[in-house]
Amino acid sequence: MDKNKLIAYSYVYIGTIFYVFASYFHLSLKEWTFRKALLLAMPLVCIEYFFSLRGNRYLNEKYNVNAIEILLITMCFYFINTWLLNYFIIKNKINSAKELLSFILILIAFYLSSNIKIKLHKKE
């Protein structure tokens, strides 16, 4: 994989880390209010936008990755980061079979989307 493409995907991944923390970290707090969660989330969302928007735009403009493929890879990253947060920080029980099946379905969707794009380009 091209180094710059890897950097663009890294930006998307870093963005998903901040999004997951902004969305779910407050679940690990014993006592939290909406205000406390909002004050925690807002800076994280701004950082998430910084990385995600740059990564999405770069992937689209430089590598012709379409919005659906970006969404699917972002969903994979969300899944991974939410699972890690849930396991290591929130310490909830994890239903591995259901979560693994969900993740496999997302990966299949990503594969099908990428495969269709490759076949379309070969026809041209």
C-alpha cells in the first residue's frame, strides 16, 4: 500500500478513536451528567473532525475511494475501537459470537463494495 494512502487511512482511524471516546467514554464514569459528558465530548469531536475530514477527503480525491467504501472502513474502525473501549475501559461482558458475526458482515460488505469497484474499472 502506498505510504500516503496508509497515512490517509491512519487519519480516518485516529478520527474514529476520538469519536468512540466522545460517544461512549462517559459510560465508564460512575456519576456523570449530560453537562459533564458534553464538556468531555466536545473537544474530542473537534479532534475527530480534524482527522476524519482530512482522511476522507484525501482518500476520495487522491485515491478515488468512494463514500460507501470510506463509510464501511470507518465502521470497521468504529467496531474495533468500541470493542477495545468496552473491553478495557468499561469492562463489560462481550458476546463474542454476535459481535464477531456483525464484524464479519461489515467486512463482507466492504469486500463486496471494493470488488464491485474493481470489476467496474476492469470493464472500462
